[in-house]
Amino acid sequence: IYETAQNEFVIKAELPEMKREAIAVTVDHGTLTISGERTPGDDVPADAFRRLERPSGTFSRRFALPRSVDASKVAAEYKDGVLTVRLPMREEAKPRSVPVAVAS
């Protein structure tokens, strides 16, 4: 999780060999949830495995969103086994310059 110069938070989740359809991203009442289900590979019989580094089954991870995030503009992209969720800040929460007037 990191913050960009474009005033947004970014969450990256490594989800190798998962299909996009098996991943769900939801925003509800100030909480972002990433969930899904990883199924074992069909190309290798279950009894052939000696060690599994990526367990199969369902998973879920929740993040409390700060009030500065504009929940209506949350976007997610899945590419090369990495889910990237972008959480832009509300306009009123972004830093802005304040002009300094000359006193008369």
C-alpha cells in the first residue's frame, strides 16, 4: 500500500495464476474488501504434490478506508497476476496552494 504524487492510495495484491473472474473487489460503508477463490491446478493430480506454496480455497482481505478517499472513484485492474486497486482522494482532501495577499 502506498500513496502516489497524484493524491491516491494504491493497493497491490499478488494473485498469481488466478482468473480475473475469481477475484472480487467491493467498497461498502468505508471498507474495501478484496476476496476470491483459488482453485488447484487441473493439470496436476492432487496426490502428486509434495509441497504447495500457494494454498487453494477462498480468501478475503479488508481495509478500512480513510474519509479522504472518494469511494465512488475506486478502480481495480488485474494484469500479469497482480491486482492493482487505486483509491483517489476527494477533491477537498487534496493539498492545494493558498495565495498570500500583500497587506495594505
